[in-house]
Amino acid sequence: MRWEELTGDQFPQAAATAEGVCLLPLSCIERHAHHMPMGTDMFIARELCNRAAALEPAIIFPDYIFTQILEARHCAGTIGIEADLMLHLLDNVCREIARNGLKKIVFVNAHGGNTFLIRFFAQIQLAGPRDYVIYVAEPGLLPEDKPSIDAQWTYGASDHAGEGETSMILSIRPELVRRDQLRLDGEGNALGRLKHLQEMGVSTAIWWYADHPTHYSGDANPATAEKGDKYLAARARALAKAMRVIKDDTEALRLQNEFFAAHQHGGSHSRLEPLDAGS
């Protein structure tokens, strides 16, 4: 059930059918090499949520693109949001989702640049009391799916505009993939310009640019729509199974409330509370 397609009259029943679960598809607008659309992550997040909700009912929030992509600001078309606004906007959106009766908010992330953002955001939920829980859902493939999915890749799905992402967009929106722009010159290989730091376990903010300045990682030439469809279906099954566990969960909110009760009795307040967490 897509939030934007429901009428106001339908919404309460939809929330009940979803058992209070809202999927928040997180993505961004950024360059994906020469052959892929700027909205690649958005299309993937949307499709994954749609497929999972068809298996395990949930309300799907509209495409949410205002996340972390500062590393692509040198590329035309990027929408990069300032860090403080990014956090406050996401917090505001989550509070509005909860105000509408959806107390279990599930982050479904399709953008690698959000890895640290979403976990940090989930952690700072402890800044102040709230009547909802943020769940970061990143389930691995189910055991029955993993062998066949792993076997289908030539180079693997851990890429940026490579075999995995290109296969998924070929399945979702094939008309947006410009296969004539694919190259055989190894552009997707990491440049290793900070290898001397990385080998010592040292990272910096410029690490992605150092390896992939044209926002291409991997090799998309072996990509097919069949691979993408199979991968999306497997990921949706894993997400749907995680959603069932989330629906059945009562412990996270109980512990959250217990924590805040103890926090209040301790007589101190977090400096992060001005995030305006609400009640």
C-alpha cells in the first residue's frame, strides 16, 4: 500500500492492515556512471518496498531522496543536503509517520552512502522519549536463495552502476539504461589513490572520490534483466521475513520506554534532546 495512493478515508484501515508498519525507502539522486539514471537508487528502493509489501502488507512512504550524498557534489545533477538539515528533516518525517499511527518505521536503504547515516540516526533516537521505534532493516538473502543468487553473478552485486545495480534497473526500467555507453576500459576499477591509508585501516571523507571519481564501481557489461528480477525477488523475500519479525516485536518499544524511565529518574538530560523528538 503506497501512502500517496491512499485516500484519507482509507488510511486508518490501511495502517491497521499494515499492523503499524511503515517502510521508508531511502535513496538519493546521484550520478551512476555513463549509462544509468540519476534516480537508480530511488527506483531500486521503491521496487524492493513494493515487492516486499506485496508479500507482507505495509504502508510504503513516498520516495525519500534527501539523504547523504555529499561525496557526489562534484557531479552534475546531484542533490546534496546539508548535514544538519538532513537529520532534522528525517526526524520530522519519522515523527509525522508516527503521528499518523505507524509506530514501527522500517528504513529500507538502497544507497551505500547512507550506511553510517541511518545507524547514527537510529542511535540518536535515544536522545528523547518517543512512542515509536526506528528499525534499520538490512537482512541478508535467505539460505534457500543465496546459493543461486551468488552463482548468477560474473563480478558480483556489490557495486555502483555495475552488474548488480544495472541488472536491477534493466528489470525495473530498462528504457533508462544506455547500454551503448558501457565501456570496456576498466573505468569501474578502484584507483587506489588512498591505498596507503586504507591498508592501515585509516579512512577519510574523500575515500570514495579517491577510488571512484566518476561514480562507477564494478563492470556492468554482464548485467541482464533476468539477473535483476531474480535478485530483487530474493531481496524482497528476505525483507518480508524481517517485516514479519518486526510486526511481532513488542520488546524494542518496551525496552525503549524502560530506558527513558530510567533516564528520567537519573535526573540528567541528553544534550541531543533539542532534536525535538516529540512524545
